Amino acid sequence: MICLSYSDYSHSQSNGRYRPISTDCFLLEFISLIFYPTYDLQVMSQYTHNCRLLARRCHQWHHVQRPYLSTCSQTGPKVCIIGSGPAGFYTAQQILKGNPSIHVDILDRLPLPYGLVRFGVAPDHPEVKNVINTFAATAENERCSFVGNVSVGKDVSIHELQQAYNVVVLSYGAEADRELGIPGEGLVGVESARSFVGWYNGLPEHRHLQPNLNTEVAVVIGQGNVALDIARILLTPIRLLQETDITEYALEALTRSKIRRVHVVGRRGPLQAAFTIKELREMVTMPDCRTVFTAEDFSGVEEALAGIPRPRKRLTELMLKSVTGRGQTEQEVQRLADASREFYVKFLRSPIQVLPSADGKRLRALELAVNVLEGSGKSVRARSTDDREVIDCGLVSTVAAG
Ligand SMILES: Cc1cc2nc3c(=O)[nH]c(=O)nc-3n(C[C@H](O)[C@H](O)[C@H](O)COP(=O)(O)OP(=O)(O)OC[C@H]3O[C@@H](n4cnc5c(N)ncnc54)[C@H](O)[C@@H]3O)c2cc1C
């Protein structure tokens, strides 16, 4: 096992995509290929993007003596943080600020830091990834070190870390998918959002996912921003995706994609939708794509507008505008009429079962129960009726992690 080390990293941007330029990058890629034969150069190059923070440190974990696990030789309290996502880095930032003699080691099972900011946040949302600059400033602190490629619980135990550090902080995020618990969930073509997002973001363990893009219809179960991220990546015209930092292999696969319709399915109604206005606006204004709501789902919604908080009110107004077509310019009407792709927002539906293909191996369709809402305010609940609906599809992505 080795911890990749970097020295003085920089990047150039060509055609909107980051390329490493220094000799050190070459060395990194060389090392990567030896120790990670399954990683290709493109993926590793993307890992290294904005990774200057690792520049001054070189920890070869296999050289670290177990009784002296901490990388700090100085006296003073030593803290070990497990997980280098936002939780880990914000914790490190506060700890370092609060005590001038404390030392912090941040451990991660991946070779590079930042957790889901790097491997979750969509590649077409670079502004969200800017928080990496704040984390990099923390990592550049002389009293902070990052050690990658260390899987706590496998390479080193919590008990061993407790012996070596004064404090051990667990900030390892959500690691598993929560199952829907419906028949057919294991069929080929059903992917967790975690793996699908990991695939387009270049996460090594999902690099070989091969989601079924040879189908016209995809369904995303869930109606939060991650669901909209997936829908957006599937529906965005390739020329726009080319301008993002999406991994090359995902871009190639999406270039051949036949997906024309994406449904995002949620069990409750428009007033409970978990996505936010920015993400929805990106969908309703997407070139060559028409957003489709079901008018009946909005019964009573306009009347409820007066009593709801402003952010949700604005979100709901945007949905209502799209449902009714109110205030649309002629140009906008024409754009929607000409669109070759469709984004369906399906409220009040719960997945019941995944239906198999004739050979019983692949997903053929998704069966949904139609729901009604019971209760009011925050305690509103969805109850399934006997009504069913079937969507023929070749890809289902489930947004749930535990
Ligand atoms: C697809 C997606 C898009 C998102 N988009 C946004 C967005 O636009 N804006 C926003 O604010 N939030 C967004 N989020 C949410 C945000 O990414 C998470 O809330 C945040 O990353 C959680 O931080 P964390 O540090 O708890 O966990 P993580 O970011 O998951 O970090 C945990 C780290 O721990 C490491 N780790 C796990 N197990 C071990 C182990 N045994 N040993 C060592 N290391 C380990 C992991 O490798 C990882 O690096 C998004 C999430 C997803 C999934």
C-alpha cells in the first residue's frame, strides 16, 4: 500500500477541461498506474485537479511505524480525522484555529481528498466545488497533514488510532446504499445514485459501471437535488457537457446515449418537493429539453401559496409557471415545442416493483403506486392507493444512501 504524494501541482485549462502540466503530474500518473492499474490517465489527471494542498507532504503509510501512527513529531495534542470530506475539513479548520499547538492528520481511504465535493457534486457545478479552495488552505497549514489510501477498519483499526492520537474524529460520510426493498431491485439496469454519480465523477470503484444508456427512458427515484443532478447529466446536450469537468469515459458514453426522457419520481406532492429552485430552473431552461408536470398534481397548490415560506413559494411559482405556461414568450413556446428531450416530474408516485425483461435478467419497466396525501403542514404523508402506473424504461437510478 502506498500513499500517493505530490509536489508543486499546477494545472492548465484547455478547451474547458483541466490537464495536468508539470513533471510531477507525470510522476503521479506513473505511480498511479503501477499501484492502480485500473485507473486510467484521464481519471487520475482529474483526481489531481486543484490538488496543490498535497504539495509539501509525502507520507508513505507502509513506512509509518504502528506505535507511532501519528505523522506529527512535535509535542502538543494530536488529532486524527477519518474522512476528508467537508465534515472532516471543517472540523480540522476549527480545531487548528482553536489551539495553536494542536496537530491534525486527516486520513482517507481514497488517494485524494474532499469526499463528495470531488466525487459527488456534479461536474457542471464548478462553483459548488470552489469550497475546495477553503479546504486546501486548511491542508496547507503546517500543523495539518493529509494521508490518502488508508482505509480505517481495514488498514488500521480505530483502536490503533486511539493509541496514537489524543482524539480520533469519525467523519466518514455515508458509505452504503439504502435499498428500496421492492421486488426486482437487483435486476440489471437498476443503479444506485451513489454509483451512477461516482461513475460520471470518476470514482475508481464505479469507473466500470456501464449504465444502460441504450434506452430511451430513464427513471430516477427521488426528488431532491441529487435526482436532478442525474436527470440533468442524462439530458444536457453533449456540447454543453463537453465544457465541464466530467470524466472522459462518461462523456463518451453519454455521447452515444439514446436517452430522450427522464422521469423523476417522488412519493409526495409539489409542496413537499426536495429540489431547490436553482436546480429546477436549470431543467426548465435547458436547451432542447421540455419539462413536463402533471396538471392534476397541482390541484389546490395555487391556493396554498399565500401561507408558505418565501423560498418554497418561489419554487412552487416556478413549477406553476411551467404547468400553466403563464407568461411564456412566443420564443419560449417555440423552444419547448421543438425540444427533442423531455424531463418529467412525477409527484405522488411510489415504486412498487421493477418488472423484468423476458429473460428475467434485465429491467423492463417500473411499476408505481399512485398516492394521495394525508395530513397537513410538515406532517403530510403519502398513502398509496390501488391505482397503478407502469413506465417502460431501461435505466432506473435510486437516490438513497444510508
Ligand atoms: C451527487 C451529490 C451531489 C451533491 N451536491 C451537493 C451540492 O451541490 N451542494 C451541497 O452543499 N452538497 C451537495 N451534496 C451533499 C454533500 O456532498 C455532502 O453533504 C457532504 O459531502 C457530506 O460531507 P461528509 O464529510 O460528511 O462526507 P463525504 O463527503 O462523503 O466524505 C467522507 C470521506 O470519508 C472517507 N471514508 C469513508 N470511509 C472511510 C474509511 N473507512 N477510512 C478512511 N476514509 C473513509 C470517504 O472516502 C470520503 O472521502 C451532494 C451529494 C451528492 C451525493
